[in-house]
Amino acid sequence: MIHRTGPAWQTPEWQTALAQAFTEPEALFEYLGLDRSRLPSTLAASRRFRMKIPRSYAALMTRGDPGDPLLRQVLPSAEELLEVAGFCTDPVGDLATQEAPGLLHKYHGRALLITTGACAVNCRYCFRRHYPYAGASAHRDGWRGALAYIAAHPEISEVILSGGDPLTLSDQRLGELCHGLGRIPHLRRLRIHTRLPLLLPGRITKDLLTSIMATGLQTVMVLHVNHPREVTGELAGQMRLLGDAGITLLNQSVLLRGVNDRAATLAELSEALFSAGILPYYLHLLDRVEGAAHFEVERSGAHAIHEALKARLPGYLVPRLVYEQAGAPSKIHMP
Ligand SMILES: *Cc1c(COP(=O)(O)O)cnc(C)c1O
Ligand code: SF4
């Protein structure tokens, strides 16, 4: 069903759901029936990087299981407080590539917009968990700086909306951005990197689709799904709306220890994604960001998992295994 955007004075359903996300560890422990012995470390870690978990996402977790792969992605833990050599606050050198407020121009032909710092969920392994969003989000100046930079650089053919999560912005804000992008003659493609369709039912609204279509740009949505249990009927329904609108649907995952570090899990993920009309695109090695060391799968292990995946799936369901290296002209593809 396509969710109507109500009158301007009415808060859209997805924004209400966003406001009701779990942010207090006690409430989450209660809801999931978790052993309270882990509560003090969860509280300590959430003081460094706030806990945020939408209720619809928590509803997919297994009650009473502290090792649930969905919970593990989002539950603050004691391991985050450890200092581990080689893990730093800006692992991919983002700050050095900022050309206008919130605009990163790292790769040929593509500009990436940090549209907002907000997300619907705070993933504990996020490589931007330390990003100084306050001074570096493209919406702050009404998109002017970012749009002017893109307009002045005819070699940019694709704009990537990232963040944070661009779909946490209101349809009105995104509409303004789409309007501006649609007027830049050398742009060919619009890409949206988001995790929202699997977190907030109803986020793909009619107004959002209308704004995207009005750009006249070919559009790609890259989702961020890590585990087969995240591919729900609700997600598939939202994907159908996008697919019907001619939007290409891809997925990127991060290879995470204790979440999806088995070939069987990743194979199931690829199958589930394809059933929902989404093609696997990238499988990222973890960026070495401070506080996320416990999620790392070492390179030889990652390579072996990827080989096993190749041996059991058709080629088009095998995501490319990549990692990011500051200063490189593209993501680095592992053989
Ligand atoms: C990852 C990334 C892109 C997109 O790279 P693709 O290989 O085209 O998916 C673009 N800009 C920045 C800054 C990135 O980090
Ligand atoms: S930017 Fe992406 S990975 Fe990072 S917290 Fe937000 S949704 Fe999660």
C-alpha cells in the first residue's frame, strides 16, 4: 500500500515511529527480557554514542537472546570502550575530501552529500560514529553550498545522498534538494544510500516518490541490509513501490563478526534480497573506527567466506567484497 502524506499539520506515521524509538537501555532490556547484568556496560557505552533502536526493528529480535544478530548491531556494549591499536575516529579520511558544507568529492564523477547527521538507528560499527556532523551537514545552509559546487563541476554526473540517513529528512526538505538537483543539466543519476525502509514502515511516501521522479534523473537506491531476518514483507512492499517507479535497487552490507560472518547467512541474505527485488552490490570490510574492533572479521577469514559464497550462488547474487582506503581512487575490490 502506498502511504499517503497527510496534511501539512499532521505528523507522518514514520516520523512518529522515529520519535518512539528505544533510546533508554532499561526500556529495551525490559522489552526484550534481557539479563540486567549487562545493563551497566550498556549504559556506559551509550553515553559515548547514544543508543537508538526503532520499535519495529526491536520487534524482529528474539526475546531473551543477547547474541541475536540484529541486537548485536545496535546494542551498546563494553567492548566499545576498549582502545584498540589501529582503530581511529576518521578511518576513511572523509574530512580531507569535504569541498562544500557536507559535500565529499572523493571519486571521479560522483559527489557524496552528508545530508544530515540523523539516523533512525545508531549502528555500533558505524564508521561515521565520530563524524562532526554539526558543522558538516549539507542541509544547514538550505543546500546552497552543495548545489553551487555541483553546478560548478560539470564532471560530476552522479550525486549520492548519504549521511546519517537522508530519509530521516522530511519530504519537504528532500523535495527542495531534488528540485535543486533536477535543475543541474550535467547530472545523470541520483543515488540514495539508506537503511530506513527496513527500519521504518511507511517511509516511502507518495510525496517522496513524486520529488524523486520530478528530478528526471535515473535513480538508484542502495539499501543497507546485513542479515536475512531484516528482509521483511513490509520491506518487500516498499521495494515494490520503488521498483514500479523505475528505481534500481541495490544493497550493501558490512561483514560483521557475530552478525553475518558465515557464508550460509550471507547466501540466505542474497536470496532474500533478490526475492524483494534487490541486487547485492557491496560487502564491505569493516572500517577501522574506534569502538568497533569487536566487529572485525580479519581479511583471510573474509576472503574465505566470500569464496564459499561464490561457490554456492549465481554470480549476480554475490556482492563484491570491498574495503575503503583513504586516498584511493575507488573502493578497493578484493579478488
Ligand atoms: C563509497 C563512496 C562513493 C561511492 O562509491 P561507489 O564505488 O560508486 O559505490 C562515493 N563517494 C564517497 C565519498 C564514498 O565514500
Ligand atoms: S550512517 Fe548508516 S551505518 Fe551509520 S548509524 Fe546511520 S544507518 Fe547506521
